[in-house]
Amino acid sequence: MGLLLPSAAIFVVFCLLVWWRGGAARGYAVCLLLGAVLGVGIMKTTGARLAKIQDAYAGKEVALTAEVESTGRAYTAGRVSAVLMVEKVDGEAVRFRVECASLPKCEAGGRIRGRFSLDVPDATQRLDDYADGIVLSAEYLSGMLRLGPSESFRARTARLQAALSRALRKGMAENTGGVLAAMVVGDRSHLTSTLRSAYRGAGLSHVLVVSGLHVTIFCGLLDALPHKERERSRAYRRARSLLRAGTALLLVGITGATPSVLRAAVAVWVSSLGVWVGGPADTLTSLGAAGVLMCLGNGYAVYDVGFELSFAAVMGTLAGAECAGRGRERYYDRKKKRKSRREKPPRAVLLFRRFAGGVWDSLCVSLCASAATFPVLVLRGMSTTVWAVASGVAVLWLVGPMLSFGLGAALLGLAAQNFESLPLFELIRRPAAFCAEGLAWLMNEWAFRVSVLPGASLWFDGTYAALVCLVLILLCAMAMRRHIRLRAALPTVILLAALAIGLETALSWNVVNIELVGTRASPAVIITQREKAVVLFRGGSTTRRAVESQLEKRGVKTVELLVDLRMQPEGPCRIEAQKRIEAAALAENTTRRASCGGVDLELFRTRQGCILRMRVGGQRFITLSGTVRPAKPIRAEWLLASSARPDNIRYTDCLTLSSKYRWMEEDAEPVSWLRLRLEGGTLFKAGRV
């Protein structure tokens, strides 16, 4: 909600700028405003539908019959995390999605039955879940039965995806096989946390998610096939549009019909339809139609980070291609003016010019695409990197060959498994797999080396980023209105953006962020400073997933200290940390102290619980786990609260995950997260719920 006003301001300013141009542009501004009103209406309808389902089933223990749509890694051996499409609740036919953080091992595409406890998704993950169509979070209780494979289209594609992933990774190393499985068939379950962190630090994390980028690149390979003489033939263009649409459908089936691939495929299908009805090719129209179609069934789809990044990246790619084309035209115009009656340049010079032209195109597209996606990352509170442009220019050209060799190796490997009597498939698969693995190794090496460079992870406050983006948009509009030359306007905008980034980095250098994540009943506490963190953990698998997701968003590379506050843990917390303190392992009535950076901790263990006191930037914090009844009042400025009522605790303000608890006073104003300065303990910023 803190970004609502800045985001609305950016949208209104953009509409006013379009209106300001006059003429036909005013019609576009009216369409934008009507589209915004329609979007709000669709979101209200979707919200009412989700609220109806949550009112009926949230907080209940029920027997579910469901189809396993996708699975991922869990934190306990023999278990997986899964997204389930519920078919029946206590025998009643329904249809909605739930997510289970820990489930006995099963495979995507199968049907299961068991008892689950349903609840509303935690606040930190709620919008992302709604964007994926997930209504409730489910906790497995007992009685799981495997009912065999499902026969739905989604289940069939999930089984095909798993089979292709196994065929592709056959004989490959863990890292290269995991990257290829993620990029080619959308199976991200084999990516290690180290590999994810490296790609995020190098600005290449979007490459690991099959999206519009991969569909566009793979379908774009078909453009190299036709001859220019045939381009004027309507029959040939229609045939090629059918081939592109079929290729997009193939990728949808291979990758398990994920939302990101469906968006790109719909855009390709709309573009192909335009060829058949005689309309000109228009990428923006196709992209807009795909976005509208994806949002009709789920108004929250616009909250998906992949949705926003895909649209921003396409806009940036189009802008980059336009800049590259204009640059080429100016270069050739100057060459024509200086042209003299000289002999034709040597072949080496022509090859060098062609190579330089390719580098120029890659640089323009990567720069504009990175500039377009940067506001999305910072507005969504995610970490980004200053090396994204360099990574795009250096290794994005590998994506096309990797998709071609990888898909060939997967299909040939699957054919070799089904036709073992024909060794020809295996003989052809090996060189294709070798080439794909070599290219994946190059990309992995780049990610590992770049991610450790200084400035590889930046995180900004969302409101500050929104204001900076608004100022830069106004400056760009003013430059266009006054016809300021690009050679003067572009360096000025880049310099101001660099100054804004530097100012935020300087202001955040000695700032500590304190936030709660996980379930409302027992949230975990994350204390971050630059690329390091301290985690106070309590809760279960859902909270553990929320902690790791938040650490990834903040660009945290090292967890210096993990304090496990659980009194009866089901298993060890598997979050990697340099130092650990487990409350359950301490003897009764003992104290454990620790200090990391500017955070000083004191943990006191009682018979039925523990109490943790912490000092950060001159501010005192306190949190409880289990049942603790201090004999004397304990005072602190901040209480890191959970659903249990604290006894004999005196506090000034309270941090809660989403809203006030029942035991809180009516006039209490809870805070969702804090930013504190280390020196002097000055409150830098507080986010109100």
C-alpha cells in the first residue's frame, strides 16, 4: 500500500503526457484510463471470488482430493513442496488452487487424497500466491493416498516435462544439468541455492525462468529460414505464422503450461491471427491483448513479478531495437555523404563491421531492456545488480543456441529411451548434449565470477525508487517536448539516475532493516544490513520458505547468525548460516549472548519457552517463544509480536506481520517493518500496516 500513491502518480503523469501531445494521442490516454477502470473492476471481481472461498474453508481441517500440478524441493528428506488443484473438499466438488510447503513425496501430474489444514496465505507471500491463482495455503496432516495419474492436459504436460528433464540431464553435471532443465523445459527443482544466488548477483535470474524471452528467441529462429523474395507472398506468411504458433504450443506443452510461457504464447498466437485476418504485425498490440486475456480469469495476475518483468522487458527490447536501427541509419547516412570512388573494402573489414553491428544491437537492446526492468525490480522491493547490462551483452546471445541444443538433446534422449533398439537417437543426442552443456558451463562461470564483484547486489526502498522514477520520467518527457538532442539528454538522465542510486546507497550504508515474515501466528524476524543478515526463526516449513524468499529478494549473501527459537522443533532449520543458536538445545534457566555487526542478542531459556532481548542502533527489542512469565517487568522500545499475549512485558511500539492481534489495545498502531540507523539509534523509517 505504500507504493500505491507513487505508482498512481506515475500512471497519471504518463496519461497526462500522452494527452498533452494532442490529436489522436488523446484517444490513447482515454483508452488507458478506461483500461485502468476495467482492471480495477476485474480485480474486485476476483477478490470477491477469492474471499468467498477463504470464508468457506480458511481455518478448517478438511479432506482434500487434488491433482498435483507442480512440485519443488522441501526441507525434509522424502518430502516435496507442491501446488495442488483441489477437486473435492469433504466430498464436495470444487476447483481452486492451494500450496503445500511440505508433502510426502509425490510427482507432478498425479492425484492424491488426504487431510489438510487450510489457511489464508501469509502476508509476505499473499499477492504472489493470488497472482498464480493460489487461494489458500495447506498444511498436510495425515492419511495421504496416491490415486494414480491424472488425465488432464496440465497433468499430461507435467509428466512430459519431468520425462524431458530426466532425458536432458542424463550424464550431465549437477549445475549445468540444472540450468539447462530450468531454461529448456522449465524444471527448476534441480537448481541449487548457490546457483540461484550467483545468477541473481549477475543479473541473470530471469534467464532461469522460461518466459517470453525464451519463447521470443526460439520462435525468432524461424525468421532466419525464409528468403526475402517470399516475404511478399501472403500464403507463405500465413504458413510461417502457423509454424510460429505451433512452436509456441510445443513450448507450452514442454514447460508445463506455466503462466509466463502462456503469456508469451498468447502474444504469438494473437500475432499469428493478425496475419490471417490481414492486419499488420504489431508487437505492442499482441502483447497488450495477451495481457488482457491473462487477466480476465485472474485480476491479480498483474501482481506477478514475472508478468511485470515480461512486459517491461519487451517494451525495453522494442525501444532498444528502435535505437539500434536509428543508429545504423545515421551511420550509413554519414558513410554515404563521405562516399568516394574507392574500391570495395576488404572482406576482413566487412566482417569486422558486421561483428560491430551485432555488438551494437546487443548493447542497445540489453541497455534498454535492463533500464525498463530496473524500475520494476526496485518498486517491488527486490534486489538488483549493476552488472545486469554487462551480463546481458556478454552471455544473453548464448540463450538461443542453448535452447536449440538443449531441446534437441531432450527430445532425442526421450526418443532413445522409448526406442532402445535404435541407437541412432543416442548417437545424435550426445553431441547435442555436449554442446548444450558447454554453453551452460560458460554461462555458469560468468554468473559465479560476476556475482562476487563489488556492487553485485543493490536494494532500494520502494517509495524512494518510485519518486526517482517519476522524476526521471518527467525529465525524459520534458526533453522530448523541447526537442533536446539525445547526446545531451541521455547522459543527463544516466548521470541523475547514478546520483540517485549513489545517494540511496550512501544513506543505507549504516541502516538496518527489521521485518517479520512467515505465518501470522509465529512469524520469523529478519535483520538485514547490506548483504548480511541475522534471522530469528520460529514457525514451520511455510515460514522457512518465506524467510528464504525474503532473503533472496533483499540480495542477502550471508546469514551471519541464525537463532532457532522453536522449543519443540520437528527437525533442524536448514537455512545456511555461519553461526547457530538453538533454544531447544540450551539448558533451563541459562543465557546465551551473541553479537553480529551492530546487533547484540541475549537469549534466556526457561522450562516452557525462551525470551530474546536485542539491541540495534540504541533501540531495545524483545520477542518470545513458547510460554514465558517473567517475575519482573521487562521494558523495551519494540515488541516483535506473535499471536500469544506477552506477560509482564512493557513496550512502546509493536511490530506485527499484518494487523493487530486480539490482545492488543484498541488505540495501538502496529508497524510492519523498520529501518534504523546504527549510529545514535535514530529511527530512519517505519512502515505502518
